[in-house]
Amino acid sequence: MLQFRKATLDDLLLYFDWANDEEVRKNSYQSNPISLENHTRWFTKKIQATETLMLLFEDEQNQKIGQVRFETELNHAVIGISTDANQRGKGYAVKMLQMACTEYLTLYPSNRIYAYIKKDNLASYKAFIAAGFQLVEEVIEEGIASYKLIKENVPISN
């Protein structure tokens, strides 16, 4: 059984390890390793920010599975996800996305959620589609060919 809670300052080093995971760095738009000093400053700011929602996922044995983060701007949020290296390939990403989006859209029912995924990150693309996101368009995000996806409470009108 997967469960989540809001991340706390006590999770700083866990998030640091996840952020510097080789696969996570490869799939991030900022792919350089992150220093502990920069991470500490960033994490402390984000954990306190009202526009940021950071959810940490665990299984029934309290094993850390991964995290989902929402950055809210006006009437939408941009979502990010990472899964612990030892938990990849077990189908957790789709469930994490579904649970996190349900929580976010319950808190902000009129907001939309956008995801930006590098085109060469097929695993993430498939997970987001399986979690109910829809492809909006192909874009260049931070100079990289990417997919822009959306999830919202109301159907998308064309």
C-alpha cells in the first residue's frame, strides 16, 4: 500500500541523494550535480513556500519510494517526480502521479497541472500518460525537445 506525506526539513538529505541520482540528473533540465550547500538552500526555501507542495511516498513498511513536487504559478502547477533507484520498474510512478494529482486537484480544483518531459525520457512519458495526463504539444523547453502534458479536473476542450 502506497502512502504519502508532506516532506519536512528532516527529509533534506534523502531528497539530496535522490536529486543527485545519475538517472535523475540525466532526465532533469539542469543535469549538473547539485552541491549540498545549494540543495540545502533550495530545499529549505521550497519546504516553506506556500506555492510548493512536496509529497514523499512510502510503502507499508515505510520504505521510501519517491517524491512528487508541484510548483504553483497563478492557475496552474508544474509537476516533477523522481523514484528511488531501488524502487524503479515496480510500477510506483503511475500510482504516485495519480495519488499526488488527486491531492493537488483537491486542494486547487480549478488549477491545471503541466508536465514537461524530455522526448528521450520515454519511461516518464508513458507513466504520465498512464496516470491520466494528455499530450498538449511538443515544445522546446530550456533548449531541449520535450513533451508538454496536462492534467486537470475538467475535460480539455478543443
